[in-house]
Amino acid sequence: MTNQKEIIKTAVDIGNSKIKVLVAELYDNGQKVRVLGYVESNTKGLKKSMIVNPEELTASIDKAIKEMEYKLDRKIDKVTIGISSPNIKSRTVSTRISFPETVITEKEIDELYREAEKELINLGEKVIKKEMYNIRVNNSGILKNPKGVTGKELQADIHLISMKELELSGYEEVINRVGLSVERITLNAYCSGESVLDEEEKNKGVALIDIGEGITDIIMYKNSKMIHSKSIALGCMHYVSDLSYILEITKEEALDIIQKLKDKNIEDDKIIVNEKSFTVNHIRKIIDARTEDIAKFILDTIEESGFNGYLGKGIIITGGAIVLDELIKKISEYTAYKVVKKEPILMVGLSEKNPAMASVIGIMLEVMKDEFEKLQNIKKEEEEEKIEDVADSSIPTLEIIQENEEPKKEKISFIEKIKEFFGNYV
């Protein structure tokens, strides 16, 4: 088997308040992953997840990349970026194709996706995420995977998430100005799901809400499939702006008030900031008005997905915003679902984690999953060329261990390991 050098990848989360850069390597002949470095810096030139000043955004990303290069003493030339947008489209269609009877391969699956794109995707849009479920071959029962099945007809429900090509190219141009190439652009909401949710949550049904500085993302899963996603330009900055405007205080003072509410650092029924006194009741009324907007968005999104009542694991909240107990209570009351907060996994090499890192960790997990699968396919082809009988060959596994966690001694199958890797290390 060919010896495989370490594979080093860079993930960049372009957020409204922070640029987060994570570098990790796939090592030990492609069996393990560890983080080499993490940095973050302030974002400029982005508002409500829309590029408003390309030059400022370029400078922000360049600063973070240079800091990482200095930290690792290594040049970065390619990155995978994760983005959010209030303009994403999440659509599903039932699609069917026919062909001469054959063993179904990736070719037929790709053709099914193309048929769905013809129906769902408009001119000027580009697919950034896709999912297939309720799969049938020759009107059979539902299959998990049609590959290897013999048939002449393939049908499935195809879910596509798309964005405007112009918006995507804007991000790519910014990265190119930094002197980097873009390996891929992925969806932050999906990546947050990869780092926060476990397989049971995805299977039983869950809505993950990632509340950031300027945008709130929602992504929903049922039967381990991505079924819907949506974003809205609402986030922590809107609470800050509301308090700043209504109370006639600075944004720094408004943020201090929110932090005191979160920490329950309240004297009697008043909050004092820089010798200014405000009643807690008045502050809560201001906050509740904005919270209701977020809660309504969540409920409306769940209802439009068609899966309201089927989310057995309820609603999970993550993200970089300061999440108040009032927000969790309001969302629970509004949607009638149990609501909990959850953090992403802590990978080896990271000294700490917090909800704000959900997307960038998920971006890296997605990248490394693909690299691992590529390596396994190459190794499989090499082995098939050497031997015909591989019944006794051991099945390699990808070992992703959390910080302060001992490696598991028992081996499990490649497919099982992939599933567990992206959910069960929380």
C-alpha cells in the first residue's frame, strides 16, 4: 500500500464579528486528525453576512491568515471557507429517472441530482449542499443507498441548498485577493450541525439554531438526513443596537448590560452601567421584542419545512451570540419544543472550545471526512489490483479523539466510524 504523507487543510469561517481560521492535519497514514492551530480576528467589511466593503474584508482575512502562518511557520495557499447568507434557498423535489437495466453507480446518482437541479435551480444560482432520501429502485421499498443495486429506474426526494453565484463569487474574489485559492465554499449551518449534533439527534429529528453576531441560521434533520435550512439577518448585534438606541447608551454599554443579564450579575431590580441605572423590567421588555422576532422565525421555518411535530430531539442552540435564558424560554414557549444549548466537539490540539467555534470546527470535520474517504478509495483500488480475495483484510478507521479523551481500543467499521466521528464526540 502506498505510504500517504500528512494532509494539512485550512478552514476559514467568515463571520460578521470574527474571522476564524483553523488548521488541522490528517496523519498516521490517514487514520487520525489533530488541530495544528487556531486564530481569530475582527471582521470588517461584512454586514448581515453580506459583503459591503471587499477591501476591508480582504484585509480582515489577510490579517487572520498571516497570524496563522506566523504561528505555524508554514505558508497557507488553499482554504475551505464557510459562509452564511439570508439569501440561501432550501428546496426539495421528488425526482425519477429511467435507464437500461444496470448496476447503479455514482453516474446514475449524479444524473438524478442533475434532473432535480433542472427543476429547482434558477439561472444565477449555484448548489452548495445536496441531500437524497426516500430512495427507491424499480419502485422498491425505501433504500439507504442505491449504489450497487441492479435496476432500470431510480427515484428519490432531492433536497438542494443554493445561493446566488454572484454572492459566492464575491467571497472567492476576496480570498483570491489575499493570495489564496478556494478549495470549496460550504454552508456554515451545515457545518455547525456536523460539529454539534450527534447521530441520535439527527435521526430522531432536530432543529439546530446557530445564533451569531448578525445572522441566525437554522438547519433541520430527520432520519439522519438534512431536510431544511434557512437564515435571517437577526443576531446579537440587533439586541445591542436596540438597547443602545432606546436607552441612549453606547454599544459597549449595551453589550455590558446583556452580559450582566447572562451572568445574572444584577443588583436588586436594576442594572448599573457607568453610573447609569436601568430597571431590569424595562431592559427585558426591549430584549423580549427582538427575541420574539427570532422565535417567530424559528417556528415559521419549522412549519414551512413540513416537519413540525416530528422533531423528537427538539431545538438545540449554539453559536457566538450571548444566549440569554430569556431567549431559550421564549423559543420554547413559542414553538412548544424543548430547547437546550450545546457546544461543538473539542478536537485534539484545541486548548478550548466555545459555541462560536461550531462552524469552523464543522468546516474542518467536513473537509477531513472527504479526505479520509478519498484515501480509503485509493487504498481499496490498490488492494484490488494486488489481491482478489480481501475477505481477511482489516478495515481501516479514522481516529478523531477529543482533547483529554483516550483512544478507543476496539475497531469498528469504516462506515460506522464516519457516522460516529461527526456526532458522537460531544
